[in-house]
Amino acid sequence: MSAIATEISAPMCESEAAAARGDGKAVGKGAISARVPLVVQTPGGSVTLLTRDAQQALLLRVRIEAWLAGSADDFGDVPLAEGTAFQKACWRACCSIPRGETRSYSWLAAAAGSPRAARAAGQAMRRNPMPIVVPCHRVVGSGDWIGGYAGDARQSGPTLGIKRALLQLEARSSEVNSRAS
């Protein structure tokens, strides 16, 4: 299935951005006052990224379309969104998880410098305004718990299908890339 970014919407204020994330909270102190939503259709459903401006949304649209088609873009040059120091540390650590692999919330907390803060690391992922770019779908719970996605921690929540689909997409493209090498 070919997945494409479908829509770049009008800028929204931070409270609207918080509502789009589903958490009703601002990203953190000094949060950007306006965001441009980029809605991406994935095999599991739509994901909204809250980009800095229309130019960033346009550039990311092309890159995300290529990523969904199997490109190995790690988005390492995309600036992180505004957030607390711990949120940014979690987002940077999350970006270091290789495509097709997963890590636990405990691993993420330790990688962010706070090994006993697994729940706080989960909250940082919940407030991630740029899923896919900061690949929070690669962070899972321990045992059989996959964790939440896009602010929804319910194991039967609608967004978990997106998380599972993104993990499967990466697993398939990792297999194809390893066979081609």
C-alpha cells in the first residue's frame, strides 16, 4: 500500500495543537505559539505532525512520503520541537533507535539520563509533536505491553493500529534492505 501525506492545514495556536495531540497540554515552557499540522496517511491510519511552519511542513511531506515508501531517512537534521529539557533528551534518544528496532520506556529513560523515569519518558513520547520524525512508535512497554501511541495508552485504542502498522512497515523495509545489501 502506498501511503502519502494528504494534507497541510492552516497554522494553529498552541492550545489547538495540544488538542490535536489529544493531551490538552502545551508542549512545554516556551512552546511555539503556532504550528502547521501535516496529516500523514499511514497503513494503520492518519498521524498528525505539528510542524514549525509551512516550509517545514512541505519539506517533511516529501521526506515522509519517501520514508513510508521504504527510504532510510532518519530525519536527524530536523530540529526538535520546543519542550522541557527532559522531553528533548527523550526525543533525541528516541531518534537514535534504528529503523525496524524497538526499545523499552525504561531504556529510553536511561538513555535520556534519568534511568528511574520510565513513566516520565512515556509522557515525553505522548507529547511528541512530530511522530515519525521522532519515531515514538519504536518505544514499547515491557512484556506483552506495546505501549500507547499519539497520546492513547489504551491497549485497544484506535491509534495502536497505527503504531503496529508503522512497526510492521519498518520491519518489512528492513528485511528488503538487508536482502538487497
